[in-house]
Amino acid sequence: MADRLGTEGMVVILGTPNAESSRLYGLTVTEGDPSWAGVLAGANLNLPVYHITEPEIKSQIDPDIYEDQVGLTEIVLDTGEIREALSQVRNGDA
Amino acid sequence: MDLKNKKIIALGERDGVQGSAISLCVRSAGAEVVLDVTHCFV
């Protein structure tokens, strides 16, 4: 996808259920597959990556659509831990 | 991160938020979805 369209203006938005999976996805689309098992091993795509529940993303979404599509799930997710994990990925501290 | 006019890769998960739900949300923010998937690890 990145090869075909280029990475300019591309953003990854995750719907992962916990901090660990968020970190794994986040590292894969920034530094490359951390397990070195998949096709993205060593691929430094450096794509900006956020979770759909992070405030800076949520605030841009139509509130009715967000509540309908994400509201119930958000209640059971540890959004603080997910945000912290992705913040570390974006800052290169993961 | 302003989503307007961005190309979005929506990586959903069945136990979290599905890709289709992410797509609907980001389109409402003015973004274009270029890939929308929902993974299931059961």
C-alpha cells in the first residue's frame, strides 16, 4: 500500500483492544515488524499511528457517529494504557 | 494530527474496534480511507 500510494499524507488508525497489541501494530508501521517474521520486517515506514480513542483523533470525529461506532467498545478498553503505548511508539521510546 | 484530506489505513480488530467502524469515523473528519481491515486472532 505504501509502495503504491507513497507515505505522504498517510496515517494509520488502530482499533486494537489493548496496549500490547497497540504497541505491536504501532512498531510494525513505524520501525518494521518487531518479530522479524512478516513482510514488514525491517521496513521503516515511519507512518504516524494513532488509536481511534485518542483524544486528538476522537475530537475530530462527528460525535454521533463516534458514539454509535466506538462508544460501547471504548467503555471496556483501557484507553489510558493504549494512549501511553502509542505515545511511546511515536516518540521512539517503545 | 489533522485528519482532513489524509489517507487512512484503518487497522481494526474484532476484540476492539472494527475497521469498518474506524472508516465511518474518520470519513466524518474529512479523511479518505485507503485500506480498511479487521483482524481476528481467535
